[in-house]
Amino acid sequence: MNPTRGSRALLLRLGAAVLMFLLAPAARAQSMGDLIRTLGVEALARDYLRPGADAIGYSFNSGLYHSARVDSGLNIWFGLRGVWTYVPESDASFVALLPSSLVALGYPARVTTATVFGGEGAVLHSGQVDPSGNPYPDIALPRGNGLRSTFVMLPHATIGSVAATEIMVRGIPPITFDPEIGKISFVGIGVKHSPTNYLRLPFDIAVMAAAQRLEIGRIMHVSNLNANVHASLPIAIAELYGGFGYESYDIRVAYTYTPTSPDLPAELRTPQSIELDFARVNFRFTIGVTLTFLPLVDVNAEYSFGVQDNFTLGAGLHL
């Protein structure tokens, strides 16, 4: 295989994995458009998409480390992280508070309906008739995708070390899958320092700070921050590790549409530009194990506990 063509194919596959994770199970523009076209209400769109925003934020803050050890001299590790994020049952539905304009037309003031991870959406019924004596139409809220987990694959590398400190980098270069969406890019960088390089302890400890950014054209901008402390203990070919972290994410989604359904009340058929901002802070607890089968090859698995739990599986080469 031509090296250039092979590298391009690999990047496209990695980019496709991120794209499918973002636009299908988490923040699908079509689902958001359905909700806003139906009701024209930002608050409902926000509640509908909130679990998807959590899945994005928590997934991209996963797999930041797999050992607290920082080797001296020039060291490079590169590989892949596969992250599964589990959606709790409570994130499958939410209580939608409907706008007064609909309530005045006989629709209910509140209804339980699906989030982006739920099943069938609720159907709104009105008990009134319009000025012509015809019943107001039923309004179907959008259904969810029914998923209970999401998956994303992230390229990941570390470079060290100077003064017991190494650099983490991860990401994909800008790639255009759909001209209407624009370029998709992801980049992350972190700094890890291990004081056990100059302290005598029976195990390794390290502190780390990382920042990441994901952009999908002009539609979505994601910023992640993470600060953690972690420790590891080697036992034969295994290295047990665990850590505690404080993290945050900020996700901004912009969407513009012109409602076209003639069945909607007139006040809900005006063009609108919607901007949604999702932000959350979270404490993360992580436990994991790294196995070194060959001097240059290792595999790690970890589980993180948070608002949405994660399982991460990684593999890479240590040079």
C-alpha cells in the first residue's frame, strides 16, 4: 500500500469514528433540528441534548494516562484509546416544560419525553379547536436513538522527559467529510510531572493537567479541561494504577433554521438562530491496569466513575 494513501485512510477512519460518535449518538443536528422546528424552544432542545453533551465531555476527558511513572531520557509512546461511555437509564428521558403559547392552545404544560438517548418521543394532544372549529394537530416530539453507550477512538501520544515531566498530545488533523458541516478537528495537550523521580516511594505518583478542543465547522465547539493526581504500582508484567481528577467541559452548539410546517401555530413558524451552551464540572475516579507483553508494546484497560461511567481500552508502542 502506498504510505501516503495508507496514512490518509487511517486518518479518515479515525475521523469517521469521531464523526459518528458526535453526530449520531450524541449531538445529531437532525434531532436537534426536529425538536426546534417542532417547538422553537431552546430550553427543550437543551434538555433533549444534555445527556449527549455529557457523553462528549466525559469521553474526551478519558484515557489521559495509564501509568504514573515518567522515565528519564528521551521516551515516546504512541497508540490509540477506545472509549466507551455508558448512559444511565435516568438520561433516557426528561420532563419537558412546554411554552405558554402551546398551553394556551390546550396542549399540556409538561410531559415526559425522550432525550437523544431515549426511545419514542411523546405526542402532544390538544383539547381545543382552532378558530375554524378544527382540532389543533398532534405534535410529536423527536425520538431518541435508543443507545445505552457511545464509542470514540482517539489517537494519543506522550513525549518525555525533562525534569521528570512529559508532554501528552492527542488529536486528528482538520478533515472535511461534508462541505455543509465544514472541517472537523480535534487537538489535546497535557503536562504530567512525577515527583517520585526524586522521592523514594514504593510506588509512583504524578500530577497532570490537560486541555482539549474539538471543532465541527461552525456547528459545534467543545473545550475540555482536566486536572488529576494518579499513582501506579508495577507487579511483574502488570502495572496497577488509579487516580482522582477534577474536570470541566464547555460545549457550544449553533443552529439556524426556518420552520416550514404549516400545522404549527404562527408564533412558532418564524426563522430562528439557536445557540446552545452546555457546561458542567465533574469529579472522576479511575482504576486501571497496564500490561506489558513485549518491551515495546503495552495494553491498558481502565474504568472511570462519574456522572456517566467510562471504560477505556488502549494499546501502543513505547520507544
